[in-house]
Amino acid sequence: MLLAATLVTGCGADRHGRPRIAVALPTDSGALTAALRSGMGPIADSLQLDVRIVTAGGDGTRQAAQVDSFAAQRVAAILIDPVDPAAIGAAIARASQAGIPVFTMVTEVGGGESRVVSHIGSDDRMGGELAGWYVAHRLNGGGSIAILDQPGVSSARDRVTGLRLALTAFPNVRIVASPTVEPAERQAAGRRTASLLAADQRVDAVIGTNDELALGALDAVQASGKSGAFVVGFGGAPEVRAAIAKGSALVADVMPDPVTIGRYALLVVASHLRGNRVLSSVPVRVHLVDRDSLPAQ
């Protein structure tokens, strides 16, 4: 009870004195939403937080309106997994100006104007290192790889940084191409990959900096009939897991841990409300799965 009383000071609370935490999720259902809820539930109970979750149905405008509504209700804090990171910044700024601390999870919001207290999400640099290590070992320490890049996306930049770092230990594994695919659309990734595979330069592996790009690369590899090239992705999408399980050219994926992200997110919010300083970025470990390890997940 002492913890709850400490948390309430200066914060919006329900009639029982529990701090009211507003959570805005991008979609109404799906594995990610379920996992985030699963991670937040026990923490909300143990810290006696009144957690109110709304979903936006994939509509960025609707989510921004939800954030504005929460700010008008004077909640203790707002926690957001953004539908559209570029579009939610103004709503976050308005909430911050109203004195409501705002936190993000899973997807980061760029730009200083957003005024996010802390972001809780996957350790993307670690993910890049895992992917680089896996690809290099699968190529037996030598080969040519292509990266389907998104330099305008912070998570993709971190993944590529980690990937390049891992590959410094394998001088015979060369990055021969890193075309930009923005926005990250599957068909565009397929066209880019098809062009790479048709060129004179050999490509042994394609790394998509998210699962949509990896699936596009898979489409191109399958259409090309080249059995030697393989694909690695990031994200843990169900379609990617299915492709790995059936032994396709998409052989591995770096997966987030949304249960832990949800748990850490509420812990960070609660710590901030108690007056503690919190990190501006809280990285959560990721893991890599291939066909051998996938059944154990």
C-alpha cells in the first residue's frame, strides 16, 4: 500500500487511489497485442495501477485522438505503441505540454518535439549482431550478402549497425548491396531482390531489416529458382514463422519479446511516477529462431 500511495502523489488516479495509466495499442487483436497485454497484466496488479487499454484498429488518426482524450482526462501517464510514429508526435507533444508524461513501447517515435520520457523496445543492435553471426556461420565464413535497408527508420539503422559489427569478425563475408526500400513494402522488396539476383554479382543471402522486406525477398528468391540463396528477417511475423517451419528459403528471423516489453514498460512508468530517473531508452533482449529452434518456441 505504501507503494501505491507514493505513486499517487501529483498523478491522476481512480476512486481507489490507484494511478490511472492510459495505454494506446495499434490493433485490436493479434499476437503482439495479446503478448503486450500478458506482460502488463501482472505488473498492473502487483503495483496497484489502474491500467486502461484502448486500441486504434490500425488507424493513426484515431490513435492521436485517443491520446488527446487521455490528456484531457488528466491521466497519470500515457503509454503508446504507435500506429504511425511520424503522425503521433504532435499528440504526444500536446500531452507533454499538459503535464502528462508519455512513454512509448515497441515502435520508437523520432524527433525531439515528441517529448517522450522513455522508449521500451527491442534491442535492435543486438538483433543485428545475432543476424550477422547466423548468416556468417551459415555461409561457413565466406559469401556475399545484400541488405534491404530502411535508413530512415531508427530500428533498421540499429539493426544494420549491429549486423556490420558482427561481420567484422568474418572478413570473407561481404555486403555487396544495400538498396533502400522505403516505405517497407513487400512488392518493392521483391522487385529489389529480383534485380539483385539477376545481376552478375552473386548474392548468397538477403537480409530484410523487417519481416515485410524479408517476405518480399522470399518471393523473389522462390520466383528466381535459385536454390542457394537464403533470407533472414526481423520481427517474428506469423507468416515468417510459417515459412521457416516449412523449410523455405526464409531460414531465420530475429524475434522480439513483447511480453517482457509490456512488463518493463509498466515498471518504467511506475518508477518515473515515484520520482525516480529512468533511462530514455530501455532495450529488451531479442532472440533468433531457425527451423531447428522454432518448434521449441
